[in-house]
Amino acid sequence: MTSAHPIPSFNLFGETTVFPDVVHCEQYFDRAAQHDWAISAHRHDQMAQLFVMDEGSAEVSLDGATRHLNTGWYLFVPPHVVHGFNFTRGSQGVVISFPTSVFLGLAGEGGQITSALSRPFLGQITPEIGNLCSVLSTLFAGRGAFRAQSLVSSAQAILSLVAEASPVELGDGADDRLKRLDALIAAHMSEGWSARDYADALSITTGHLSRLCRNATGQGAAVYIEAAMMAEARRLLAFTRLQVSEVGYRLGFSDPSYFSKRFKAKEGLTPLAYKARFAPEV
């Protein structure tokens, strides 16, 4: 009998419901204080995070290695990396959570930015990064007509500056084959590729592909691939004017009703209802 994956995977820590916003921003106090300033080891399969330490410190576990996040520094954690924290009480700072769909607009020629953001690292908070984090925090709390678009633009600006910051690398991050799988999914999403197609492209068996995904995320290959597709669906629904049926077609679904059924099963609401959350307020 196969045992459950020993390391929990969350959207936000302790939560398995749909990611609550296009980007999420909260103070350390909002979550860490509720857990006695200790966040147990966990991972995020479709989300990266930036931890900005304005005051205080934290002992951090990253894939089993111990590091320290001190005042004036930030920590970037990409998807799949197991991480946990022991904060000093009263530490002040923000945690910004970026769904992987936010990275898509950063790919660029050669994928240098996404490559730079593929591993966990520490960096010093520059005035530019600090100012943009403050702007994003203000936007997150607001209700402007184009709040979602402004949040994504600010988030991508932060990620671009973080990627440029010549960080001190802390570890190997996710398995290289998982990164190659992510790139293949992005490139062939509209073609309706199966797990076998992706395995063939990686020159491994479907069983090997499933073990790779399960070891990294606790999910089989088919579930992992569908999760990536639904992340792209959320991006297209939120930030384009495409009809729901067209979004489904772009993701390889020939039957719009089946796309809506799968989206609702994963996200807890229909594609149309999800799209309505990002409509400009008038």
C-alpha cells in the first residue's frame, strides 16, 4: 500500500482551499503568531514566496539545510522546496505569495529570469525592492478598478529585481527534470499531451515520471500536469478577455463543458465565476 506523502503541500500554510487571490500579501504576525511563531515544514507545488524581514530574525529549514533570515534581508522560495521557520517573537515583515502563473509573463528570451528564480536564495533588501513591496502591500489592501492587474505588474517587477540581485544560492531546489517538465507543459499545453507524451519527451517511462512528480509533490504525473494547466487557466481567465470556451480550447479541451467541470472540481467554482472575480469594479 502506498503511504501518503509525509510533507504536506499547501496553497497558503495550513490551507488546502483555492488560492485566495491573484497574489497574496500578509504580515508575519497574521500567520506565524497564530502558530507560536513556528511554521512546520511544508511545500507549495504551484506557488513561490518572498519573505521580507524588516525587523527580527528566523531560523529557516530549506530542504533539510538550516539558514538564518535576519533584519534587512529577504528569502525567496520557489515551488516544490520544503521549508519551515522558527521566528523570533515579534518579528516584522511581509510574506508575498506568487502563484506560478505570475511567472509566465517573465519567461523572456532564453528563460534567464525563470532560471534565476528556480532555486531558494537569500538577498539584501534594496530600497527598490523595499519600496515595491510596500506598494504591493498597499495595492493588496485596496479595491481599485484594476487591482488584480496592478498586483500582477507589481509582483513581476519585484520578481525581476530579485532575480537581478546576484543572490547567495542555498541549495539545488527542485529536480532538474521537474523544471524540464514544467517547461514542456508550458510549451505543449494546447496540444492535449498525456503523461506518456511528456515522459517520452523526457526520455523516461510514465512510471518514472509519476515517481518523479510524486517524490517532489506527493502527486502523480496526471494530477501534477492538470494542476499546471489549471494554473494557466486561472491566468487566462483573470487577465485576458478570452471567453471560457476559448480558454478551454487553448488548454487542449475540445469540450468546453468538460473543461468547466474539471476547473470547478479543482478550483471550487466555475470558470465564469472565477473570471467574474477579476472584472473591473464600476
